Amino acid sequence: MEALKKHASKLREHVAKRQQAVRKQFSARYNQDPSLVDEAELECYQNLQRLYSTTRAAKHFQRNIVRGVEGFIAVSTKQMEIVKKLAEDCCKYGNDNQSFGFVLATASVEFGKSHNQIEKERENLLKVLGEQVFEPLREMIMSAPLEDARLLTYRYQRIRQDMESQIADVMRKQLKSKESSGNADGSVKLQHAESKLSELRTTLAALGREATAAMEAVEAQQQQVTFERLLAMVDAERAYHQNAADILNKLHDEMLQAKHHNESTNHYDEQTSEPESESAPTHVNSHSRSTSEDPVLTKPTESTGNGQEVQFVGEVIHPFDAQADGELSISVGDYVVVRQVAANGWSEGECKGKAGWFPSAYVERRDKAPASKVIEPGLLTT
């Protein structure tokens, strides 16, 4: 059907061009009445041709968007099935092996849960694309206003061709009337032809205004709706990618935390396998309280009064939660009196009245510290 319409349109254009050529030939050769040429009608015709071209291009663009979104939904649906199967396998492995304490098991469960969340976000994206982009544009492509405006344009073109033929007929009768002056029958035929031409022009002018208004309305609607649907697609994709990025960032942090905890546990296991004098935390059973009232501790090697020498005072830059006996929980901003620094990356010290081991990298050395932040050995618990 579309091919037949294109063929008919080309044929009408060809006939109109031939008629215009004939009219120009007669006008130039026999100096016919220039009033036969209607400039307003010609301007209306050219405007309708432009509107037809722009609305057709917009319709093809809308069809391309619809096809692209349809293909994207189909491919994404298949990808979702694959990713959901991967997430299911990850959760199954993690749940089956989590009792063994493997960090991989924990990470697998989090990986599977996170990707299930991402796929739910993708479902929302595909739903928006289907409801707010695909359906509205497909409906508009097949909408009645566009087809009605095109039908008006087709009718205008047919009547215009009739008018072109009538102009040629009037020009021929004018020529005959001049050649046979005084012929009453020729004059009657000429008047009848001119009257018919006037009626066609009146009809064509009214139809031209109607077709132009309809095509302009369709053009404006196409531009507005297509832009809004593209913006809706951008908003949906933007929200999807932002939410997916948030989920992945959270997953990344959780996996790093699990990795650091696993490394800390391994370090502690290595440390406990060393001789008791090197690895076990020192418990203090007797002590004496310092009488210094200096609010700032400034000497890294100051004696605490119980016979143990303070190597240095450090500030906690990374939190650590004790996972086993002999470890010391520390928080960011705490100050620790460091007693020992082992070669395996662990240090022993005291903080807030408690003693134990913690990762050396989690504490930075300070030359001075508020006395209120450094708990004296007299408050140490055993």
C-alpha cells in the first residue's frame, strides 16, 4: 500500500509538471493573461509540500525510535535472564559454603543479592521505556490526525491538478477566441471554462487553508511529543544507571571490608603462631597512677610508672573491631599508647583502659596528644 501511494504521488507530480510546462509555453508564445497565475496558491502549495516532507521525516524518525526501543527491550530481557541465573548461582554457592568461613562465600552472596537488585532496576527501566516511549510513539504513528491531514493534502493535490488542467483549457480557448473573433460559441465556451476555473480556485484555496492548518498541527505535535518521549527515555536511563552505580558502590565497599577482615584474621593467625613472648598481648596486673597534671602528652618515650616503656603515642585513622581474644577494638580519633610493634604488621597497645593487638597500619604516630585521650595504665583492665 505504501509503495502504491508513493507511485501515485510521483505520477501526480509528473502530470502537474507537464501541465505547468504547457501553461508556460502557451503564456510565453501567445502572451496570455498573467492573472491566471495565482501567487497565493503557489505559496500555499509550496508550504504544504514542506509540511508533508517534515511530517514524513518525523514519522520515519518516530518509527526508528519505536523499533530501537523494541529491540532494546528484547535484548535486555534476554540479558536479564542470564544475569539472574548468575546471581542465583552466586547465592547458592555462598549459602552452601558460608559455614566454612570463606570470604569468597560471603562475597558471592552479596554479589548475587546486588545483581538481583540491579535487575529489578532494569525491569523498571524497561517498563518505563515500554509505557512512556514505545506505546505513545507507536500510537502517534498510526494516529488519525496524521492520516486525516495527509488525506487533506492528497485532496488538495488532486484539485490542484484539476485546476492546472482547467488553466490549460482556458488558455487554449482564449487563443481560439482571438483567432476567431466574433464567434459566439467560442465566447460561451470560454466563459464556461473561466467560471469553472474560478470555482476550482475557490475550492482549492479553502482546502489549502484547511490542509495547511491540519499539517501544521500534526507537525507541532510530532515535534513536541517526540522530544518529550526522548527526554523520558533519558530520565529513565539516568535513574537506572545512578541506582545501579549506588548498588555496585555498596557492593564494592562490602567486598573490600570482607577482604580486609580476612587479611586481618590471617595476620592474627600468623601472629599467634609465634612464641608467646612475641605475640601474646601483655597483661598488666600491677600499676601506679601518674601524678602529672600536664594536659598534653609530649614525650613519646615517657615512662608510665609500671616499668614498661611507651614506644610512641598514635592516633587511630581507621576503625578496627576485635574479632578474637587478645585483639583491641579502636575507633577513628582515638589515641593509643603503643607498646610493641611486631614484624607481622600488628601492634600491641592500650586505649581507653583496654589492651590488645591491632593492625599497625590503622594507627599513625603523633608527637603529642591530649591527656584526656590517653588512658593511663592505672585504669587498664585485665
